[in-house]
Amino acid sequence: MVGPSGAGKTMLLRLLNRLEVPTAGEVSYRGRPLDELDPLALRREVGMVFQRPAPFPGTVRDNLLVADPDAGEDELVAALRSAGLEARFLDRSADELSGGESQRMCLARTLVTQPAALLMDEPTSALDPDVRRRLEHTARRLADDGRPLVWVTHDLDQCARLADAVVVMIAGGVATGEDRDRFLAGDSETGGDDDEDDDEDEEARRG
Amino acid sequence: MDSSAIGWSGLALSLTLVAVAVGLSLWRGLRLEKDMLWATGRALVQLLAVGYLLVFVVDPDTPVAWAWVWVVVMVGVASLTARRRAPEVPGILGLTLAATSTSAALSLFVVFGLGVYPVVGRAVVPIAGMMIGNSIGSIVVACRRVIGEMADHRAEVEARLALGQPWQDASKPFVRVALRTAMTSQIENTKAVGLVFLPGAMTGLILAGADPVDAVLVQAAIMYLILGCVATNVVIIGLGLSRRLFTPDHRLVRLARAAA
């Protein structure tokens, strides 16, 4: 999902995870409206990774156990591996991780809930280009393993590298036809890969 | 008890210091003179009104029911005061009503139910007043802290919600911090009492000619009661307010930060 900042990408993702509810219209998951589903079960079914990592206090293990207190060691290690971290990270303190490691830990934390689909909100916007590429590979692999993944970005290059299907959002709606083509062709000056407008997105969702 | 009455002339003399304050305000151009005079006059009128009502309520011939009416009015006024001081807190009026009436009921039960004091207007009104008066501050602080913690850690709370945690679990670490902070100041007050300041009840008793050790016993009992009241208030606020900050479908509502 791609679009200029302030287009409502984050809002749409939050609607999908039911951190927001629509004032009009309806969100459905596999054909069923979200308000008919148990919100907590839905959030575990459709995992969310936020733009900025939000590590909890304690070790990486403590963080992963928040997602599932009954998870065994094997499951924790498997979640870490899928997120591109090695088992030795389990005993590291969560607030001593680098930005990229922290974001991977948040991804691993979400994977512990065994989600059927993943929502990722500009997960690389605070990361170095190098680390960014590695997280893209991780996401690509997760998607190839059969886990549908909605990845939000305002970076057209990243979109071209990653996406199987592209939704363009402009000014709070899904853009189609000419608007969509023009945006994807990079005619708009908002297609850059800088991070400075992330805060505007944040503003937009706080209303 | 003669030495404890200062009379109208004594009161008039204490106004000298108000005159000094007004003079300082004029000299430094603070423009607070009118406000000071208004506050001075208002305090006197309010206290006199209360004084004459108290004369009626503490009269042994007055039915003690009037003292309980007074307590109910105090609970109501306390709730309105808390709402005025923290208008950004959703539903603060109901929360304060619940908290002050519970804590007042508990402390009054200990004092009167267990027979520390006889149930007379002279004891009911001042003790209830002290409990409820101290409750307001702790309630406002608890509200502000709960909302502040939740706003400061919004990302973390939502990350927990997004992992499928119910709001009770997602908010628990932050409510805990807020309640600890709100309770700590009363614990510190209890520790420091007597070292730095002599609290009001004790000062009043000593001025009125009571034996200082008797005054200390009363004050200590009051401090313990206040500590219990504060703890009760803070916990009720913590439980009640945190549920108002989440929707039934486990979303964190938008939070307005306090102006001050």
C-alpha cells in the first residue's frame, strides 16, 4: 500500500486491525464484518507491526512471552528466526537492541501469535538502507511462505522491489485510473524515500 | 479555653499581613490587590457561615442526622471541586463520587464503627471533612497520572492490544506506575510529619490548650486514616478511570492532556 504521507495509509491499517473503527462503511475479514468478530482474536489472526518499534521492558524473551505466555522455547526461537534474528537474542535486553533489531523483535513478537496475515506500517522508515533491505527480504520470505502481508510505504522504489499487488492511496481514498498511474510513475514529488514526513502520518492518524 | 479565642480584635490584627501583601502588590505592580482583598473577604464569609452552621451541628441537642447530611454535602462538593480541577478527565464526577464516598465510609466506619470516637456531630463533621478534603488532591493526582502514563506510552499500550491482549492486561503496567506515583506523596507526607511541619489538627489542638501528647495521638490517628483513604481513592480511580480509557472492543480512546 503506497501513497503520499497524510493519505490515510496508517489509518486504513489501523482499521484492519480494529485499533480504529470506521465512522462509515465496513471492514471485513474473510467475508465477515469485523464487528461480528472477537476483536482480540482478530488482532492475533491479523498481526500488526508498527512504524516505530515499541519494545516492552525486559529481555527479548519477556517481549515474546507477552504475545503468548505459554509459548515454548522452540516456538520463540522459530519466531525469532522467521524475523531474521538468531536464538541468542532471547536473553538480550530489549531496550539495548539497535533500531533494526528492535523492529525485527517486534515482528517476531507478532509472529508468536501465529497470525494468518501481517500488517506492517512503514516498518523500515526509521532504519538505515542496509538494514532496510534485510527487513524487506524477511518480509518477502514470510509472504512467499503463504502469509499475506500488507506493507505500507511511501517509498515507490521499495514498493517496486516488494509488491505483488499495489494499492495506491491518495487523500484518504484508493486512487484508480490516471491518478494511480501518475503517482506510480513518480510524477509526484512525494515519492522520495526520506523519513521526514512520517510524523505527518502520525499527526494524521491522531486527528 | 480562653487563651484559644483570639476574638474579633485578634482577627483584625492578623489583617495587617494582608495589608502588607496588598502593599507589596501595589509596589511591584502585580495587580493582585483586588484578588487578594476578594479572597480575604470571601474566606472570612465562608468560614463564618460554616462556623455558625457548625455551632448548630455540634450542639449536643441537634440530631446527629444533620452531621451526616453535612458529610453527604461535602462528598458532593469534593466531586465538583475535583471536576473543576481536572476537567479533561472523562467521567471524573462519577469516579470522584464513588471514590470519596467509599473512602469516607471506610474511614468513618473505623472511627465510629469501632468506637474510636462517639458518634456526635462534634467528631463526625471535622473527621469526615479532613478525610474528604485530603481525598480531592489524591484523586486529581491519580487521574492525571493514569491519563499521563497512558498518553506517554500510547505506542506500547497499542502494541500490546495489537498482540491480542485485553485492555486490562495492556494497561496494567502503566496503571500500576500511575497509582504508585499518586500514593507515594502521601506516604512521604506521613514519613515527614512532625519533622518539617506540624499538621493542622495537632496545631489547632495545641493552640486550643490540649496536652501536646494527646494532640499527637489524634494527629497520628488522622494520618493513618488519611493514608488509608488515599490508598482507597487511588485504587478506585485507577480501576474506574482505566476502564473509561478503553472501549468495550479494546481500543484506547484519544486522550486529552492536562493543560497544566
